[in-house]
Amino acid sequence: GGIYGGTLTATGCAIEDNTASSADGGGLCNVSGQVSGCSIAGNTSAGRGGGVYSGGSLTLSSCAIELNDSGSYGGAWYKAGGTASLQNSQVRNNSATTVGGIWVQSGGLTVLGTLFCGNGVNINGTWTNLGGNQLNGQCAPFCAGDSNGDTYIDARDVAELLSDWGACTATPCYSDFNSDGVVDARDLAYVLSGWGRCPGW
């Protein structure tokens, strides 16, 4: 997909919208090293690891791993072996046939100060929680109208809002954009009027 093999040092990069049409690792595959301050987003793999597939020693820090998709295991990251670390990052709205977040097959994974949301299953396998992590089901909106928190206001937000229709029963109630305790036509108006990417992206 994006980068294959070797020892990598990457800082402040955008590894986005790559496709591994018949293999693993849509964004990164079989790399080790240090990746910091990077966006790993919108990548697709027919195999394991929509965003990242790794088998060696890899550290991801201050990264946004989001909107990646795997046709197999681990939408965000498939960790096949080696030691790995995830620090002060966001793992958001990734998807896969099995486990949208991180699939830890073997080796060690330590996680510190990282937000997980919108991945279905956030982490599968053995990992060490170093603290400060949030493992949430749904992502909070980035802007009014963004029901599913993926920075886009589109048909998926309409579907999310319609599934939440009526009196708020969950806390927080993300589709209640006007904070009146009810998801109704007034909240739908936020979605329709804000259609497109959230401001600032």
C-alpha cells in the first residue's frame, strides 16, 4: 500500500488513501522503527491491517489512525509479532471483517494515553495498559451534525441520528446537537445544513 519493509523514522507525515489490493498493510507493512505525529488514514487492505501491519519492533506516538479498513483482521493495526508501543494517539472509526481496532496476534503491545472509539472492537489480544487510555464505543462529534465523530457530515450521520431518534437514552447523547434531550428534526437540520467535512479539516 503506502510503505513496505525496512526500518522507518517518520515524523509529521500523512500516510493516507493507499490500497493493498491483494496483501496486508494498506498504509504501512512490515516496517519497524518510530512513527510520530503522523496521520495514517483512509488506507485499505484486502488482508490484515488496514492501516498498519507489523511484525517487528514499532512505536507509534502522537498519531491519528483513522478510517482505515481491512478485509480481514485489524482495521487500524494488525500486530503479527515483535514488541510495539502506542502512545498519545487516536484510533478512530476503523473497520474490518474482524476487529476494527487493533488485533494483537503475538508479541508485546504497550498502550499509553490513547483514545479508541468507533472501531467496534478496540483491541483484541494481549496488551499492557500503561494508563490514560479511553476505550469508547462511539466517537464524539467533531462538529454539530457529525453524529459518528468521523469529521464528515454525510449519510452515515443521518443513519446514526435516525437510530437515536426520540428521547435521549444514552449519556452522552451525541446526536442531540441542540442539547434539548431529544433527537428530532431540529437536530437533523444540523446534519443537513452542515453537509461535508467539519470546519478546520
